[in-house]
Amino acid sequence: MYSRTKFSSPFIKQRRFHRLVSTGIFFTTALVLSSCERAQLSATGNADKSDGKFAFSSTIKHSKYFSINNRGSWKQVVVFDPWKADTLGNYALVPRSSTVPGSLPRGAVVVRVPVNTIACLSCTHVGALALLGERDRIVGVSTGEQIWDSIVNKRFMDGKIVEVGRQMSTNFEQIIALAPDIVTKSGYDNVRNEDTRLAEARIPVVYNIEWMETNLLARAEWLKFTAAFVCREREADSLFNAIEARYTGALMLAQSVATRPIIMIGVDYKGSWNIAGAQSYVAKMLRDAGASFVPNGEKGNSPLSFEQVLEVHANDDKWLNWMHQGITSLEVMGQMNERYKLFKAFRSGEVYNHDKRVNAAGGNDFWESGVSHPDLLLKDLIKIFHPELLPGYEMVYWRKLPATEPSK
């Protein structure tokens, strides 16, 4: 019971001859062999820029789901499986100028670093590479027009980046033709078997599960994970330390408040409503911003009915429209569902969307760069909940919904 108490471009053709699909090869063996092949190709590829940078060792402070360990001539990067006692990925990062060690952990996938080309199946990976200044390594994305970053978007429009499909509908033939050094994708427990096709084509899949972390700083720390594959760990460490300091400053400011507004999140979708659980990063984020929040149990796994949400959240002070689904004003929102007017936050006009930075194709920078900027996400929410604490601050990702459409 849910209650307050329980809580195809010339570029592709030019690279096509570099890979031949090899079938019937075991997953791990294929990836290791591919890395040896890449080591030979690197002699005629991009210059090896890892010298002097590879030795830097990242310290992981917040993340629970990845580790980076310096093994001397190589680094071991492990992605832990949050669903079972296992790993999603075990990668041996070896500088292009070095010999692959003769003895590596069983199942380790050799990746020559810095990788020269990357296909990103999540916009958050694009955001991290942009922050690191490594946009030029991106050769494939899920939906090019929806990339918010203007430089990456232009590279797509110029044909330097191609679309390779979404997470659940990956265009394997396109990726194989593109032949990137690695493919980065969000790890889901039920889709890894599909990636054997990429393994057979000798293209390593690098899993990123920042979305499973339970707080904003842990999610942002995956910047160090991305940096390890492009030999920019020192820069990532410096960037993260500054982000962490700004986040901590904003956090301390928000914890000084005397009262905390009660927040509701999400919208009704086909008769069900998803509200985060107490262990989620959403709940932690709201608390950090000085708000009260009634979670849907511990993990928020069960969708709620409209009636259940109304019973608990009818008198909440503010409403964060987490998945706005084309809601551009209170007027439009009310037309979509008359019952939204039953909520106090709607009637008082305290409804907010995270769509302040959306391009013409619908690409939302909240999902692209927001993960790497937890300090800005936190400040945006503090501005919503306690505007007096940040009088000169202008929100980056969130905006208050107008009563009617601007054109009216």
C-alpha cells in the first residue's frame, strides 16, 4: 500500500574494409583478438597521445558500480552488475605504444587506448565526451538530430557522425560497417546477449550504468570512467573535484532551510504513474535541494494508479514534471488530463518541466549534459524550492510552466 508512511556515408565506405564479420567465435575471445588487431592498425591510425597521461590513477569516491585499477603497464576497468553478483564488463586498457601483457584476468577484454573512434548509444556518453573536449572521437550516435551539443550536432549534419540505432533497436550492420574502436551503451541485464553480434565483428561493447547510481555525484563520477578510455583521467579528476566542490557548497546552503516544500513528480501515462523510490538518486537529489518527498516504497518498482497518487500528493506544494511528454503549458497539461486540476500544485501554478534546453528535434540537454553537471541540477532545484537562497541564479535545465502557450 502506497502511503506517506511507506514511503551511409563515404566515411563508412572508406572504413568498411577494416573489419570482416567473423561468426562462431566465443564472446570474450573475439574481443581480445580484436584488440590485438587494433594494436597493429594503430601504427597507421591517429597518433598515440597516451604518453604521460596513462599513468594517472583515478580515485573513485562515490560510484558503486565501476572501478579503475592501475596494473602498471595496463589498467583494469570493471563494471559491476547491480542485478546479480557478477560483472557487466571487465576491460584491460593497454596503451597503443605498449605490448599487450601475456597474463591478464580471465575474461578481460583488451582495449587499446586512447580509443580513436566511439559509437555512443546514449546521449549521456556524448555529454561526458563533450565535457572532456573529446567530441572528435564520436563517429556514431543513436539519433543525430536530437544531440543538443551544437558541435556534435554539426558533425552529424556534415556526415562525420552517423546514426547507429537506439539501445533496444541497435543497427548492428551499421555499426559493423562503421567499425568504431568501441561502442558505449547503457548496461541492461536483459540485452547483453544481443551484443554477441558486435563481439563476432570484433567490436568491444563498453557498458555504462551511471543511471543505476543512487546519487548525483556518483552518476557524475562516471566521467572518470569515460576518461579512462581516452586517456584523460587527470582532466576528469580535476573537473570532477570542481563539480563536487560546487555541489557541496549548494548542498550546505540548502540544508540551512527552516521549512521544506513537499514535492510530487511525474505524470499519469496510460493509467499508471511512476514515482521514484526512497533509494533512488531522485529522492536523494530532492532531499539535497531542501525538499520533502514521499517515495514509492524503497525502489519505486510498482507503477501507481492516478487515484493512489492523488490520495498521497493532492496537497503537495510543487510538481516536477519529470517526463513532460509534450506538455508546454498548464493549459495544455489540463487539456491532456482534466484531473490534473485536482492537485494543489497545478492550481497554484507550481509546475516545472526539465525542458528549458530542448532543440527543434526534441533533443533534451537535461539528459545529455545534466548527468555531468550535478551542481547545476541541484542549484536548479534549490531555485525552485527556495528561490531566496539563489537570488541571482537563472535555471539551466528547468523552467516554470506558463499558464498558456507563449504564442497566445
